Amino acid sequence: MEFNTLQEFDKDLKYLLKKYRTLNQDLDEVKTILRKKPDERPPFSFRIDNLGIETCIIKVKKIAYK
């Protein structure tokens, strides 16, 4: 599975890492979960359809690392 980020995301991530120290761990955890079971889990994530592409896009709305 391949994870791509936008330049805007990378810029925002750099800023948010100063405020949320576990953000990188949170993102790693989300990637691990999506590799094992690539499916949406409402209400925290959902699939984006009708984009005219074959790949699956899942938008994650809320994550937290404990």
C-alpha cells in the first residue's frame, strides 16, 4: 500500500507537530491500521467515491494515539 501526501499537508504537519507531539505516532498508527484492513470506519473515517479513479481514497477525520 502506498501513502501519498500533498505539499500543503506536509507544511501543515510541520506546524502541527509543534503543538501535537504525538502526531507522527498517530499517523503511523493510522497507516498500520489501513495496511491491515483498508476500509472506512464511520464516524472517524469514510470512503470518497465518484472521483473517476480506480484507487480507494479514505478520508480520516479524527485520530488519537494513547
